[in-house]
Amino acid sequence: MPLPAIPRRVKIGDAAAFAGTTPRAIRHYHAIGLLAEPERGSDDRRRYGYDDMIRLLWVRRMADAGIYLDDIHAAFEGTSGIEQSLARLEESLASKAAAIEAQRAAVNRLREVGSPLGLLSPLVTGRLRDLPPGALRSADLDTLLVTERALGPLGAAVQADRFIVLATHPELRAEEDRLAEAEAALDDTVSPDDPRIEDLAAQRCDHETAPAAAIEGSGLEEALNDLLDREDEHAGEEEEGARMSVMEAIGKMPYDFSPTRVRYEERVIELLHSADQAGDRDQRTR
């Protein structure tokens, strides 16, 4: 059976098609000296021979393996620099593999939990997954998402205890809802000097003692302390750069608070701080 016509040289389009690349990529290889310019035909177009194609195929094979183009020079020249390049590449691939595995784990948690809770860290998901359906509100998950981004999984795990208490104590949830509604009303129509701010801030501080007492009486605090003792085991779960200070987080996350609401939040912090100091003094005098 006769063979099809076998070309002695091919145009750049055919070379690119056979190598699995594009003419633009081949021209770039020429520009950086990775692939020598071939002879041109009478029409002034490049014509690629067997040796050119062999070089091109090896370039593509190394590029597909993830080797940087600059390092492919070293591979062809047989210098020791390629070993360093391969070591860097192996480290990069291991990092990518770990990231893919983390993504797979997140997808599996999401499928298993059946709600956005599964997209939070295992540390947080594990503490909340036994709550009955609907016990966690969408706003609760939003808050945990923000906290985990700012303070990491451990910070969100601490906060998760509060939501467990609210989900299992209807009277505390009702008071939380009442206060949240009153806080939302502190819009631009309310003066920062309004005396209701002081009263509402005091109510908020009084309310915060109840979830704290419930956490302490439920054993959640002991379970959380165990997690804190194993902090190093979970260090790898945090995103790179996830942790930031509270002040940094406040300056980067928009809440569109009115000046009155900002004043209210500041007053709550002041009252809580004073309460903590008073509690410390009581402990020292006992």
C-alpha cells in the first residue's frame, strides 16, 4: 500500500498541530532562544525539519510537566540548575496536591452536611453539625464565615459555642433577636447623643453574661479547651494569611454602620471591658 506524501519540512501551523501547541507559542520559543529559527522557504515562511520537531516536542513535554521555560534552557544545556528547578517544581506540585485534597474534603463535607456549614473548617463544622436542622440561621453562618476569615478556625470555633447556646436556649435567642432589632434601628436618623444608646448598650452587656454562663454550665467550654490544647494539630487548616487582628478585620469588612451605631458598639466594648476588670478584681479579693 503506498504511503501518503511525507513532507521533508512543514509549516509552522502543521508543526504546532503535531506538537499540540500553537504557532504563537512556537514564535515565543524562538523569541526567548529556546527553539532555533528554522530555515525559511521561498515564500519567506518558516519550514521545520525533523530535528526542529524533536526539539519542539521535548520543549512541549517539559512544559507540560510544569517546568518553567527559563529552566528548560538549563535542561538542554545539562547544567545543575535543572535539579534546583525540579526540586522547586516538586514542592509546588505537592502544595497543589494538598490544595486539591483540601478542596475535595470541603466538597465532601458540603455534601455530607447538606448546607453551607460544610464549607467552614472541620473544626467549626464538627462543633455545629449535631444541631437540629434550622437551628442555625443564615446570619449565624455568615458571622462564622467572617470570623473564620479574620481570626481563623479556632476563633470561629470559640464563636460557635455562642451559636450552640442560642440554638438550644429559646429564651436567649428571643432576647438576642430583640436586641439585634433594636441595634438595627440605630440608623442615621438617630443622634449619637441619644440617651437610648447607653440603655441599649447596658442591655447588650447584661445579655452577654447569659450565653457565657450557659456555655460554662454545658461543658462546651471544656470541649473547646481541649481543641485549644490541640491547636498545633489544626494549624494546617487555616488559609495562608487568614489570621488578622480584630482591628485589621474591622477596618477591612464593611458593615455600613451609622455614626450612632458605631458609638453604640464602642460603648458596648467599654462596658464589657469594665465588667471584665471588675470580675478580675473580685477574683483577686476572694
